Amino acid sequence: MAKIMAFLTALITWFTMIFSPAAPVEGVFTQQPDVAEKVVFDEGEFIMGRYDIVVAPYGNDRNAGTPDAPVATLERAKELVKTIDSDEKITVWFREGTYFIEDTVNFTAEDKADVLYRSYPDEKVEFSGSKAYSDWTETTINGVNAFVTDVEINSEDDYFRSLFKGNKRLSRSNYPKEGTFKIADPKEDEAVANSWDPHFFTHFLAFYANTDEIMDFANPTDVDIRIMHYWCDEHLPVHSVDAATGRIETIKPSAMKVRIDDNFIYENVKEALCLPGEWYLDRTEEKLYYIPEEGDTADNTTLYAGITKQLFTFDNARNIAFQGIDFVNTDWGYVDGNHWGQIYKESHHLYENIRYGIEHPQAAFEVPAAILISASEGIDFTDCLFENISYTAVKFEKASKNCNITSCKFNEIGANAIFIHGDFVVPASTENINVKDCHISYYGRIYNNAIGILLTHAIDCELSNNEIHDGLYTGISVGWSWGYAANSTNNIQVKDNLIYNIGNGWLSDMGGIYTLGIQPDTVLSGNVIYNVGCDEGAYGYGGWGVYLDEGSSGITVENNLVYDCSSQTFHQHYGKDNVVRNNIFAFGGEGQFIISKKEDHNSLTLTNNILVGDNTVMYKNAVQENWFVDDSNLYWDYKNGGNVYSGNSTKLGDRHTLVIMTARGYYNNAVFENPLFRDAKNRDFTLADNSPALKAGFVPFAYDAGTITKF
């Protein structure tokens, strides 16, 4: 049936191309009606503007772009728009269907401004970076039933790494099927240390695995090693495997130090292909194998391989918007980083193995974007879907300004969902980029250390009313100047976001919201953050709710609800003059609050907050005098009542009593009473009208994220 439908579609397209009317003047827009055209659709009507253009999968690029004679491609509509000599706003309407984008579409200063590209009312429009495969033959592989088809691979560009079924990304065959393996010997004597910080940043091109965990790989150079450690996942393509000794060499250096017992897995292993929904592309055979799921037959199965990595670029473009468009199904490749320059020298005995440079170790920083906006203004996305995007979905950079992403959905994103980035200049040149009412889920699926919304070196931006969940690393990250150096980030409003199920036990050192550096007038307000969980292994640490990291200063944290984090609900590494007020910090796995470093200045002021736990400490660490200022907070422990502890734990010998902490200058004007939440056990933090928290100056706020868009 699939083959018949494909043939009929091709036949219709051929007839349309032959018999559709040609435009009177090729290359110039000629639609000039005296009055605007009324277009009727199923649920009403809308007025089509004088210069609007219609695109349809059944159209012809020789047509005029009218409703009765649409063009066939975005590229043709884009060129027609350039020829229109009018200041009127123009809409390019897309009829329902999938528009396959094989080559990146580039918007520049030559493109007309004030143009909206949008879907026809109530019609589903996809821009896809994929190619369909439906010509299957039944076979067996590794003793299980499979489908196979031919794939022509003439170059590296033909070797795809993404395969989709409907709206689902299919899994490459990984090994082991559950859990992880452990590094047996990282071969530190062959590694190259980075003088900046060798404790974290020593780079490895070889390590040893346990020999009983190595398969006889048919195509070892197509296998990837993924190492999960620190706040980084290494994605290292294999150079060679010695099954007898367990030695594995890679063609890309690790970004961070590899340790004994670091977690790792093998990806893209032909011999491990066995579970329904898995696939493997055999480069040597030029065959694509797929293990069918229930209901799949060789005749009814169509899968889509990602062939395009970047869909759009904008370079010095102005006032171009997209509405109601789905951007789907793109591919990815290895990131050729150059974060620390040429660390390996030609004299190193593994130098000849290297094909890719060292990648930035944090936040998928160097991963390219499927949609890249550079030095552009007024580039907006509204009511769009970004799904199965294998790189970062959308990135703004290089002095882009006045752009908006509103009411969009991001799902199954390979790296960062949204990256707002400016050059490091003071004041920042990237400004007023706003992300509002969006839903971001399952990000970081290829590059696990990615962020839901990453903002670096930008000013005057608002990230508000977004729902962010099920990432493997931080939800929102803002700032990015380490320590007290000059920082171009300023006035970032992170407000009323719902952030949950972050980390999921995979990496370390993360936060629901994470900040870096001095950034006056930045406000974190009205956010609900819960279920932040770091790696629980021997090396794992740091699943925090609000995390003010190195040098974070001048930040206000207020009216947030943070609970159920694997470490503390609030963490400040070090910083200056932050204000933390009127928050609820509850049920941190290792306590409610921590400052990692004592400094000569006031790190922060903690006032009018509610801190509650269940046999956990209020302040983690052996807090000495003058680390920070607290005043008028409520403290309560559901096991120990008002007899709260601070220190490393509540165990005898680790804990500091109320008397000790008061003598050190803490718990000023404190209230040690049950705050009278409606149902703390079931995480209903609604306060009773007579809550003792009111005596601490706490002002109740609506914490249920009722204004947050739910999808």
C-alpha cells in the first residue's frame, strides 16, 4: 500500500507540474487584485491580503502563488516576496502537508522585512529535514525478526544518525540495554592535562573497559562511547577496540577527566540490535536494519531518516515571523570543538587518531542550531512546534535583538531547546530576546548536558511562564562569566516558570535554575521547581533547585517554591549581595540551604522565607560566623519539630543545634513553628490563614503555576 501511495503521489505531482498555469512573468510577483481576497475554510473565513502568497505541496513554482494557483516551495515564495514593492505586511500561507528541506534556507538583509510565514488556518504544516524509507524486506539479525532496506552511502553526509517513526525518535542500538558499564582504567599516563584546571580538565583519547563487557564489534569505527561524568557527557567516536585487552581508543579527546568507575555505554552497536523500535545503519553493507514494533509490516512501515542538520539561518534579517509551523526531524553529527586550542601535540603517540577537537564541557555550548539567528532583529516564532530536532533547536547570537518565541512547544530536542547568546562585550549587544508561554520537554536527548533555555551574555530578556521538564541537565541557565569578572549579562527576568523532573539521575552539578557571574537586576521570581535529581553513584553530586554558581551577584530570588531536590533546594557557591526572600524551600534530600564558600563580604541576605524538611538540616555545612545574613525566616522539621539542626546532617556529631547556630549569629528573629501547609506530605503548600509564617513576614503567593501554559 505504501508503495502504491508513493507512486500516486509522484504521478499527481508530475501532472501538476505539467498542467498548472505558468506565471505571466517568471520571477516577479504579479498578483495585484483591486481588492483583498476572502478565503473560506471549514470553521470560518479570513481575508487574504493584496500581496499574500499561497504555498501548497501540490503547487507549482511556475504558478503565481494565489489560492487557486499556489507555488510549491518556501524557497520560491521567499523569492517572490523579494519582488514586491510595497510596505504592507505580507503573509505567506502554507497549505497542509510536509515540506522537505534538503538544503539550509538562508534569510539575509536582501530578504524583505515584515513577512509572516504561517500555516493555513486549522491545517498542519511541517518543515522536515528528513527522507522517507518504505521499501522494506523481511530478514533476521541477531536472531530476531527485522526489516532491511538499501541505503546509498557515497560520503559521510549520506550516513545519518537519526531515524523517526511518526513523531517518535527511534533508538540506535545501544549496549548494555539497561544501566551502564564502568571505566576500568582511564590511562591517565597517556592523557594531556589542561594547565587551567587539571583536576577537571584532563583529556583522554584512550581508556580500558572490562574485557567481558566488549562485544566482537563488526564495525568498531561506527561505535560511539558515551561517558557520563561531572556535568558533561562525552560523545566519543571509536578509533579502535582491542577485545583481548579492553583498550579502546577514540578519535576525539574527552572534554573532562575520565576516572575509574565513570559510567559509560556503547552506542550504535550492530551486535546489540534486538529490541522493537531499534535500528542500525550498516555503512559497509549500505543496509538499514529496523526491528519492527507491534503492528509494523514491511508494507505499512515508513520511517524518516534525518538528512538535514540545519533548516534555517538568519543573517542581518529583519522582521520575519513564523506562526503555526512544525519544524521536525533533523539529523546531527559530532561537534568539532576547539575549546582549548591545540592541546595535543604531534609528538603525542595518539595524535594521528584525532579527527575532532575538544568540545566545550558545559551546556552543549558548541552544538550547532537547526535554526540560527545572527545579527538579526524582529525574528519571531509563535504557536510553532519543534520536535525531533537533533541539534539545538533555536539559537540567537551576535547582536540579535527584539526577538520572541511565544506559545511554542519543544519536544525531543537533541541539545538546548533555546540558546540566547551574545558576544562577550559590555554592555551586551544581544538584547530583548523573550521566551514566553512555551512548553519544553525531553531536551538534551543527544547531547545530555544541554539546557532547556540557555542564556549567555545578553541583557533585558524575559523568560516567563514556560513549562520545562524531563531534561538530563539544568532547566534554565543565565549568565556565564565565572567569578567576579566583568559580565555583560544584566536584567534577566526569570519568572513564573514550572520546572520539574530535571537531571533524572544522569549527570551532576545542576540546578532547576542556574546562574553564573555578576548580573545586576536579574530576578528569579514566581518559579515552581521540583524533582531535580543528580547522579546517585559514587561520584554523583549536586541536584539543586535554585543554584547561584561562581560569582553570581546582584540577583533577587523571591516568591519561588522549590522542593524535592536530591541535594539542597537552594545553593549558592559564592557570590555577593544576593537577596533571597519570601521563598518556600522544602524537602531537600541533603537539606534546604547551602553556601559553599565563606567570603569577606556579605554573600546574601536570607529573609522572610519558609524552610522545612523531614529529618534534614536547614543550613548544610558547618556554618561559621558571618557567611551570610539571615532574618525573620520560619524553620520547621517534620520529624524534629522546631528543634532544627544545621551542619552536614542531623546525625549526632554532624549537627549544629539551634543554640550553637544562634550563638554564631544565625536564626535572627526566626520562627520555629509548623507553617500549617494544607498537606505537606502530598506537596500541597497552601498556607492556612493563621499560618505562623505570617509572623516571619512571609507574604503568601500563588504557587500553583496557574498562569503557566499546560499542554
